[in-house]
Amino acid sequence: MRSCVQTNQRPLRVALVSYRSKAHVGGQGIYLRHLSRELAALGHHVEVYSGQPYPELEPGPVLRTLPSLDLYREPDPFRTPKLPEYRDWIDVLEFLWMKTGAFPEPFTFSLRLRRALLARLADFDLVHDNQVLAYGLLALPRAGMPLVTSIHHPISVDRRIELKAAKGLSKLAKWRWYSFVRMQARVARRCGTILTASQSSAADICRDFGAAPENVRVIPLGVDTRLFHPRPAPRVPGRMIAVASAADSPIKGVATLLRAFAKLATERDVHLVVVGRPGPGGPTERLVAELALGDKVRFAHGISDAELAELAASAQVAVVPSLYEGFSLPAVEHMASGTPLIVSRTGALPEVAGDTAVMVKPGDPEELSAALRDLLDSPQRRAQLAEAAWRRVQERFAWPAVARATVAEYTRAIAARRGAEPGGTSPAGRTSLKGAEHC
């Protein structure tokens, strides 16, 4: 499990694929947006294949849409499409599979992608899978196309946490929903090179998915410091912020944060902004009402990256209360904003934050409430953490470096597929490996 740096790389033609890619659906969309931009900036030709919701790409990469039935779109998730919406047998399969309570998107996307890319094998040097991990992708290496896969963290962890929190019939429904994880584990063992963002996530991938350790490469993710950086404006007194795109998911720890915040709200003037959308009448909304938090808690959703960056830099304290994280881009964005950070002592969070954040036991509202209180009462401690976090971001987390390290793995995968050794030239003469450094 190694990180690598690439230099003197001739342009590659990359298909970067993701079954759903808009930034608001989580870290997968953020990763795709920034990596595709930086790969293009290095001179590589990048075509992004995505299902809905489509990504908002920056200049450079080209978007190729693979429309699905978009069965989970807002405001009508789990909808029944009208007859004219069905284009082929894959759409019919997608709808029928959804009606059984399963999540078909990764698999049906992979079938559409297989059809699209097998017709264009000569147009690409490599396919980079952004955590689709579905059976249709395995047709590509069989056809001679090098494949690299990003696994941000194994969804088996989400499944364990959600099944533990579920009760009664909802446990059966969760088990059915997460049935696609078995497919992802099988594909992970056969897809070749796997990229992940932390040593913690790498260990989880090997344990849960059975991936070979020698196939897993660790490349930390980056943050867009054009947007996320400290601001001269004073921070809003008493403001706390957390980012949880799936606010109702137990893995994000929003319930722990709300209970910890409620204790503070009885004794001082504080308010909490959660960037994410809870389901109407769902567990998060019910808990807010139960704790009588009223207008002390605000949920922000549908905001732009610029608005998120301004909000992150306006808070006195940021919190990542997750029960698990394979990396946590929000944590790095808070660090880049110079916002003092409290994180759960779990997953990759200690690895990402180092000594620049306050660590608390995951799922413990009492310990989190005490940490929030101590940090709010200590301006000097907040300043120390903010300065240390900003330095750590500048030293470790930059998207151009992520892109260069990723290209190093592309060339390694191409060399392996074509029977060449790193440091040589591919038989097709399209890729120069000169200057690659293998750490």
C-alpha cells in the first residue's frame, strides 16, 4: 500500500466513471470534480461517464451522460416511471430490482457503461472507476482495457452501522438495500489496482472485501484552497458547523451531535448549522423536535461550493461526529478554512487530522458536549488549532499532488496490462513511464 509521484508523463486518454457524481451527493462527486480538473490541467484527455445526478465539471474534462431512470431523484424518490421513459431492458431491470427493495444503480450503470465503452476501446488508455464496483466493469479488463478503481471506503462499514441501528422490519429492509455490497466485494477482488485515501480505509478494504494488500494504493485526497481558506471577517459568535450530506444516516453521527449541542444550548447562546438535508419526518427531524432545539439548529442544503466555503470559515467550531470515515473531505475543508475542529476518534479521522483537532469518542454526546464547551471557552486553543490545521493542509492535501500520484498508478496499471515494466514504454507507444518514482 504505497503512494507514488509521477513526472514526465505523456498525455493519457482516461475514462473516469461514476454512477452518480454531483457534489451534493457526497465525497464521490467532490473527488470526481476535482480530480478530473487536475488531470486535464496536467494535459491528459479526460472523459467523465456519469449517471444522474450529473456532475458539475470545471473546464477541461468532457462529460458523457449515461441516463438512467433516476429512480431516487428529489422530490419523488422510489418513483414509478411512465411507460415512454423506458428505453431498453436495462431500464426495466432497474425498476423491477428497485421494487424488490434493493439498490440497482451501480449494477445497471455498469451495464450501460460496458455497452458504451466496449464500442470505444480504441479511444482510451485506461478506465478509472469511482467506486461503482459492479459486474459490468469486469468486461473491460477482459477486453484488454486497464482498470483502476477508487474505493473511498468499503460500504460494508455503512451496512454494519445501519443494521445495528435498525429495528424490526427496517432491519430486513436495510439488509436488502445493502445487498449490492456483496457484488462490490467480489469485484474488488478482481478489478486490479485499488486507490483509497487512507491507511485506515486500505485496511478495511482488505479485511471486508478481501482485496489483496499489494493491489491497494493510498493517495490522500485534496482540498480546493481557492475556495476553502481562512477569511479576514470575524467569526460568528457561538456558531458551530457540521457537514453531513446524508443527515439521517447513523454513520454520520448527527444524532450524537444534536444531543451534545442540546446540552450546550441550555446554558449559552449557540447555534448549529448542519450542511445536509434530513428526510421529512425522519429520525433527524424527530430528534430536533424531541430536544426542543427550534431555530437553534439550521439545515442548509442546495448551497454552492462558494457558499459552503464562506459558511465553513464563519463558524467558531466545526465538528465531524461520524461513527466512521474512510477519509472525510469535510474535515480537510474545515481545516483549510482555519476552523477549529472536533472529530470522532474513528476510521481515518485521526490519520487525517493528526494533532490539529480535538478527538472524542464516537457516539458519546457527553464527551462531545464537554469538548465543544472547552473549545468555545478557549480562544487561544481555537487559534492554535486553526493555525496548525492550515499548515497541515498546505503540506499534505492538494489536488494537483493527488492528480500526479493518480497518474503514476495509471501508468503502472497500463504497464502491467501490456506486459511492460515501469520505467519502459508501452507496446502501443502511447505512454511514457520515464521519471515515475515508486515509493
